[in-house]
Amino acid sequence: MVLSKAASENDVSVHSTFASRYVRVSLPRFQMPENSIPKEAAYQIINDELMLDGNPRLNLASFVTTWMEPECDKLIMAAINKNYVDMDEYPVTTELQNRCVNMIAHLFNAPLGEEETAVGVGTVGSSEAIMLAGLAFKRKWQNKMKAQGKPYDKPNIVTGANVQVCWEKFARYFEVELKEVKLEDGYYVMDPEKAVEMVDENTICVAAILGSTLNGEFEDVKRLNDLLVEKNKETGWDTPIHVDAASGGFIAPFLYPELEWDFRLPLVKSINVSGHKYGLVYAGIGWVIWRSKEDLPEELIFHINYLGADQPTFTLNFSKGSSQVIAQYYQLIRLGYEGYRNIMENCQENARVLKEGLEKTGKFNIVSKEIGVPLVAFSLKDNSRHNEFEVSDHLRRFGWIVPAYTMPPNAEHVTVLRVVIREDFSRTLAERLVADIEKVLHELDSLPARVSAKLAAAEESSSGVHKKSAMEVQLEITNVWKKFVAEKKKTKNVIC
């Protein structure tokens, strides 16, 4: 969805660098033009504007796949005109989706018999997958409460404060209270003990994250399961677990096969994973798998027949491209266990190279963990003169897109930079990034200290009543810098 602002008087048209070759008039920016233009001109105008976008390969903020093999690109383009929802017209595509669901279910150790079919569906991404899983939990809880003659109007979900924004969207859109376990300094994932303490009779599920977006860390799903089993015995409840494995679902089975986080744990009833992250497919594909058909209420499944045959469907949207489903099947059979394991091990090794390179500078604390998503989250040891937002901003001049952000409550005073290591991020790029970060640090060290930092220091030295802590000063500086960056980057369109 795009929330658009009105155009200013000085910015109402689109111009082509090659207008004299193709067209002699400017195009309106926010209205459809009255007349057609040559296809070459349309292509050139759009291509020229897109040159100002960042380079996807250097976008180290994103977990999303930015490279696939040429053979898979061909399959994607060949299927670009297929609407996946036309299952009767495209039965082979439907079959490939079903194969993917079953392969992923087995990867997550779903308790399936030899002839049993897995329960799951392909989605646009993990956001839709989480919405569907959440709806299933809510409906199942409502049915149980109705049967017991109890109120069913105040459902809640327990999560950590580190959850991705799609969980907040689900809670707001579908009227479910989101009960968040606050973070702690040095512990940036959900504490299982505190999560279970927050569970009550109205909790439809506890959501655990296998690969936090903040620092890549895996939450302790097994510990959560064991604690919740005990609480369910004491209370007579049957509170289940959903695992948001958007980032880690295609990592843990290959790097940490002995780690128990999936359907091996009895309370894990559903799992989502992003095929377009470490599933190695371009943006637009996610998956949600249920433990069994009993965990997906039948009344949520729609049956349609106006496209040629009876088709069960459980999605938030209707029409959807077939390309990403086909691409996911390509990756699963092309790579197999061996290929995925090799790629994940290589990503892990490149993350290690980057981490060691940053540690050698002596300027950073590493916030990410050894076990988790192959990424490196790090913060400045000394931010009295310059902060992480300045480092991020200066790296843009080298083409690197490295995000800087503050941690959620109660760790807002911690600011980190994060580099996600994808398949297309080589060891050479890791070494180059370290070199460019060192250049940025040298440049920043040669600049005057921030005025805000100087003022804060002056206040501390002149006031005998209250001396601000380093934490308070850093939080003030961070907020000022964030406002400055936000003002600097204002554009006419806001993407949400």
C-alpha cells in the first residue's frame, strides 16, 4: 500500500533524458497522461528513475533473496502470466505447491504417516502466513470457550517485544491483545519463564521467534514448550505454541539439526517460514504448516467452484502469481539437503569473517550470537562523539545499505548496526565492507564531536543537582539524530 502526498508546484511532471529522441513533452507525475508514448520512451523514463534505487546486492538490511540461478529466472518468466488461484487450469502448478508443503513439513519433522498428506499453504510471505496461523488459533480458542460457556471476546497472544511488526498488525487487525515480554539489557529475545507467567486462560498461543530480526538469535522454543507443558498440567489449559521461523526455518535444519524447535515439540502446532528469505526465492513467497488437520479449523477453509472444479482455499488474498511457487520447488529439488547445507555453512563462515574483521577494529561490541541467523549485529563501544546512525549514513556513500536502529523496550538505549549475510554476500564483499567501515570511522573521528554531545557534557559539568547518566545522554542523542535523519530523507511517497 502506498500513502501518497500531494505534489508540489515544482514537482508535477516526469521528464526523459532522451526526450528529444522519443517525445517532446513532459508527463504528469500523479495523473495518467492524455496520450500514449512510444514503448522505448516509457522504458527509458522508468529505467532512468530506477537507477536512483539502491543496489539490492548491497542492501544488507534485507533478509530477502536478491539472486537466483539463470535457469530459475527462466522458469519465473515463463510462469509470470499464470494466476496461481486457477488451480483447475494450472494443475501442475498446484501439484508443485503441494509437493513444497510436504517437503517443508517433513523438514520441520511434522508427525506424518507414510501415506499422510501435510497440512499447509503457500502465502505471499510470512506476514500472510502469520495472519492465517493466528486466525486458526483464535478460532480454535473461541470454539473451545464457547463450548465451555465462557466469554470469548478478549483473546491475547504472548510474544517477546522483539517480534516483527506483522504480529502487531495481526493483533490490531483481528482484535487480539498482544502481550509483550520486555527485553533486558544484553538479552534481546523473549524470556521463556516470563512469557509463561503472562499466559492466562485467554491466551490463544505463545509466539516464539526462530531468528530475531534484531540480532538473529533463536529463542529457546524447547524451554518454552517444557514450561508451558507444566503450566497446562497445573491449570487444565491447553495453550499451544506457534513458531515464527520466517528467517530461521531454512537455517536450523541444516546448521543445527539436533536443535529441538519444531514439530518434535508437542505444543508446537504451526510454523511459518519465508521462502523468499533463506528459502532462497525472490520476494513474494511464504509458507505456513500445521501439525495436523485438527489444528486448522475447517470453517476457515473456503470451497469455490466457479473456476472449473471444487477448490479449497485458505488465504487472505485471492489472486497470486505462480512464479515464486515454481521457484521454491526448483530450489528444493535443485539443492536438496546437501545444497542448502553448503549455502548456509558458507553464509555462516562469511558472517564469521565479518565479525572478526569488526572485532579487530577495536571499535565495536558484537550483539549477535554464534547460534542463529547468519548476520552480524554490532554497536559502537564509544559513542560519545558519533553514533551508529552516522556510521550508517556515511556508508551510503560507498553504496552500502546498513541499517541502524534502537532496540525495543526495555533496551531502547542500545543502538545497533546490522549486516544480513545472504547467499550473494561473498567473503570478498565482507572484507570490503570492513575496510569501508574503517574509512568511515576515520572520517568521523576527524570531524568535530556532535553539538548535542557537547551540550550534554556541559550540562553535566555545570549542574551539581542532577548529572545525567551515560544511558540518558545516549538516548537523547539517538532521538535527536533519528529526527534529523527522518527530516533529511522525507520524500513524497511513504511505503508501508
